[in-house]
Amino acid sequence: MFRKVRPSRIVTRRADELLCASANGLEWRIVDLQYLSDHLKCIKCKKDIFLRNTVEKSRMGLNCMLNIPCEECSTMIQVHTGKMHGTGDNKNRADVNTKAVLGAVHSGIGETALNKLLACLSVPPISANLYKRCEREIGPAIEAAAKDSCRKAAEDEKQLVIANNKLK
């Protein structure tokens, strides 16, 4: 689901960001509804908390963190709009950012093209620094998959050559 929020009215093109104001002046957000609904509970009193009570939003690439006070006990709860995962020393990586960069790499586009696509969807951009961090995170997995694929192709080719020689 996408959620509308007011963006800044600045339209700028710098190396670390590509912001594009949409025609209606609103930006959309990518939200994992199941994850969000599972986490809209107070960690102290276990009562439901409500999005309408959000007092602060902070964006981390395509993911957002919402600060929502509990109506029952006033505890401030931080809720992410999607799943998080950890790598190495950093345990606060948003799945949506990693998946977006993986999709961009897999389809052969870079950070600029990904941000152009996001701009057309009125979704805020991913910074160049975040894109690079995600690339470094997925790089070893892509490299391992490529090596495995090459090994398998070489083995298949070897079997075909052996089978072809037996036919002669």
C-alpha cells in the first residue's frame, strides 16, 4: 500500500539525491501492510496503537520509521513500515531498500534510473550512499550465484562433450 505524505517543495539534482515533486505535490510510501499491522501494538501495555497518532516520521531510503504514542500509557513506540535485517555491524537495514537495489542490479539499471522510476511513482528517491551500501551488501551473494552458475554451465558443457564423443 502507498501512503500519501507532503514532500518538501524543493526540486534539486545533486550527486547524492534526486528529488522530484509530483504533479499533485504528494509523495507515496511503500508499506508492508502485514508487518506494519503486526507491529502496531504498545510494547509496554500491549494495547493497539493508531497511525492517526503519529507524531514524527523519518525516512530511511524507501522505508519509514514512525513515532507513535500509545493512547493508554503514553509510551512512544517506533514502528518501521517494513521488515528490517542486519548485516555485519549494522542491524538496521530495511528489506525494501536492499530489494530495490537488487532489482535494479538484476535488471541492469543503476541508481539514477532507479530514482527516475521511483520519481514517476511519486516515491522518494534512494540516496547514492544508501544505494552503494546496499550494493556492497548484495554483491557477495550475486558473485557467489554467478560463480555457481558458471560452474554448473561448465559441468553441463562437459557432460554434453562426453555424450557427443560417445556417439562418434
